[in-house]
Amino acid sequence: MALRQKAEKTMLAEARRHWEWHVLKTCPGLGPIRIAELLPVVVTPYRFRSRSGFWGYCGLGIVMRSSSDRQLNPSSLWVPSGVGRGRRSGEEADWEDRGR
């Protein structure tokens, strides 16, 4: 048996002894090896109120980001969409008022 296989077998046997193993097994996307690696790092997963908090702590959470904050105006020009911004003045504000 190769050293790596023996190490994985030993690591999994030790991880299965902890009741946290069974809690983490319910999380989709986490396999036995990943769970065995997380146990020594997280130690107490039950301290998180929700799965999303736990996943974020482990670096597996969903992050919402946008790479396209522009809209095509009637003149076929790309202008900032204004998402998350205050009121603008000028042609862009006038176009937004007519466009909606």
C-alpha cells in the first residue's frame, strides 16, 4: 500500500470517530477527504448559526460580483448603469428617465 493511501485511510478512520463528521457529511459538495481536512481546522462547526456562515468561513461560500455594470443606450453607446449610485445629472439621467 502506498504511503498516500495509507495516510488517507488513517485520516478517514480518525475523522469518522468524531460526531462532527456526520454533521459535515450532510453538506453537498464535501467529500470524505475534504471533511477530514476541515475537522482539525474548524474544530467546532456547530458554533455557526447557518450553513452559509460555515461555508463562508471555510472559503466555500457564494460571492456575488458583477463584471458588467454598463447598459447600451439608444445611441449605441455603453454607459454606466448607475447600480448602487446616487442620482446623476445630464444626458445620462435624462436618458434613464425616458428609458424606464
